[in-house]
Amino acid sequence: MALSQSALSELLDAIRAGGSVDVMRDAMTLVLQELIELEAAQTIGAARYERTDERTTHRNGSRSRLLSTKAGDVELRIPKLRSGSFLPTLLEPRRRIDRALWAVVMEAYVHGVSTRKVDDLVAALGIDAGISKSEVSRICAELDAVVASFRDRPLGHTSSRTCSSTRRTSRRTRGRASCPRRSSSPPG
């Protein structure tokens, strides 16, 4: 399924006109679906409905896969093959262990654990390859972005009360602690 020139120009015009998130999501769906179709054609050895000697297998329908992006959830169609399996390289397999590892690294980062100790922690979890300092930094950069957005959020919904606290200090005079006395007269 190749993109027609008119469909592509309509899409670009909508994006240039300040298109909404829906336009961006539709554009992303169109591009990602086209990339999946091209990779499937390379894997099979022939395009859809094409008869060639290099064909290794045939298509057998498709399955839907929901991909979460910053523009929202995108529904993609992944071709099924009669023999073998196909997963596009642009989609990562759903690995819960990876997400759990990321959570462990982020938790260690929040608690101030050094990258060397994080590497030891990952090795203790059974991942022999360990984790590099740059990988720890890359994972924690995501956490930094979340914290920065939380810190910079607008607080227009809160009241404008200010709280102040006082601190009472004491001093030592001749070996005894004494507190300065408060004056009962208002400051003048």
C-alpha cells in the first residue's frame, strides 16, 4: 500500500495548518503502517498479491496491536504469516522483565545509589551482562523529565496563603543554655 501523492499532500497541509493531536496520530499511523508493510514484504520476499520465485511464505491475515505514543494510542495491523512469525523491528516485544529492570534502576537512582552499585544490583538480579553507566543515565533521564514536568506544573488552583515558621535559638552563657526573651511590646 503505497501512499498516493494527493493523500500525502493533504496530510502535510493539515499538519502545517496547525493540526490537532488527531491529525498527528493519523499521520503517525499512516507512516508506521507503511513501514510495517515494507518490512513484511522484505521478510516474505514479495509484496502483497505479488507472485515471485523468491517468496518464502504467504500472508495469513493480520492482527491488531496497540502502540502507545506521545500523540496517543495508535492501532496498527501486523501481518500474520502462514509459516513462521513476523514482528516488525519498530515494535519492541513486550518484555515485563525490561520494565521491571527499569523500575529497579529508577528506584536506585532516586535513593542515590551509585552506578557501580546499580550494576552490581542488576547482576544480582540474574542479568550477567550488567548495565553500563550510560544506560543507567539514559534510563534516569526519563525520570528526570517526569520530575521536571511535575516541578514546573502550574499551581494556579492553589490558594495564595503563605506559611512562615519561626525558629527560636538558644545560646550558652556561663555554661547554661538561655533563650532570648521576647518583648511583649509590638515592633515599632
